[in-house]
Amino acid sequence: MPHIRRIYRLFLISLWFPLTATIGFFAGIGGWNGIRRVTRITRLWGYGNARIIGIKLKVHGDPGKVRGGIIIANHQSYIDILVHASIFPIRFAPKAEIASWPVLGWVLGVSRPIWVNRESKQSSHGTLIEYRETLEHGINLIIYPEGTTSDGKGLLPFKSTPFEAVSSGEFKIFPILVKYVQDLGEPTVCWYGDMTFPPHCWQILGRKSIEAEVYILDPIPAEGRNRKELAVFVHDYMAEEYRKILK
């Protein structure tokens, strides 16, 4: 049965990926209006894929209030991308190396993301400019400040660089937490450490469903804090809320 489920889901994904990517390509033509349009297509893409692989979402809070700010989220898996994209119209800021990944790199590229090259200080400056311009145009930007995925038992320390874009206090910070309900006998949704993508993805496709709980926390004003102070403050706030959720 899991093998049939995997094949069926792969078939649907093979249709849905190119369809939404093609729509997103044409929707994204143009300047900031194109980027704004493609965030809505990205939401359609995420919602469809979430349905295909059996993600059951339970959202705590009002997604409609998350508007025109920077979304700070914990990061456990590539599944996070589908979860967040199915709830919010967002612009991604993935690591530059993902651009070379098969399929996912191409699809994310169509969504007109901000590719982040952490190895180059010059590129980091340009990235921050793109962050601010995105927010100035009222487009939601999602950031995973842990910089990598975790095992879901807690939050890793936050990198402070992304917070430079909001340290002026002009934009709201929207903390978002995701918890995956782990059923006994089912492979973990978390993808971290030395796990390789193909076998993990193959296991995920065989799961009956994935229960994801999304918690939209209170927005955080950035006034009066520099980027390092913001990174610590937001991390500690989210980590404490996550501990409550896990109880």
C-alpha cells in the first residue's frame, strides 16, 4: 500500500509542479507587481502539494493578520516550505546552493526568491537591500534564521544578519512555529544532520498523512533593538513558546 501511495503521489506531483511553475513564470513577469502576483501562485503551489502528500494543517491564529512583514519561522524539514506556502502568500529567501537542486531548485527559482549566498559579504549586503525592498512593497518575506534544519526538539540559535532588514523598526516581525505530530511507527518529518534527501522523501511520500500544527504568535516590534539583540530576543520568545507547545 505505501508503494502504491508513493507512485500515485509522484504522478500527481509530476503534473502539479510544472503546471503551477508555468503559471508562476508568466505571473511573475514584470517588476514588484510580478513578484506580488507570484507569491499568490506560490501559495496555490504549496496548498496543492500539501494536499497531494497528505498534510493536514491546523492553524492557531489568524493568517490574515500576517501582512507586509518579515515572517520568522522554525525550520525542521523541506516540508516546512509546503506548510508555510499553503497558508501565506510569501517570498522565500533560500540558500543559494538550493538553486542547483533538481526540481525544487527550479520551482523555487520560478517563485522569484531572494537567493542567499552566506559565503560572500558583498552578496549579503545586496541580500539585505532586497529584503528591505520586499518589505517596503508590502510583500511577506519568510526567513528561517536557524540557517539549517533541526530535529524538532527545540530551536537552534538564530543568525542575526536577516534581522538587519527590520532593525530600523519600520516593519513588523511575525514569529511562526510549526510542530509536526509524530505517529508511532511513521518516519519522522524532520530532515536534519546527515540525512540524505531521496530516501527521506521516499519515506515521507509513503506516510498516510502528516499532521502539522502552525502557531501564529503575537507580532514583535523591532524598535530600540539592533539586529543581534533582535535575534536573541525573538529566538528566546519563540523557544519559550515552542517549549509550551511541546508539553
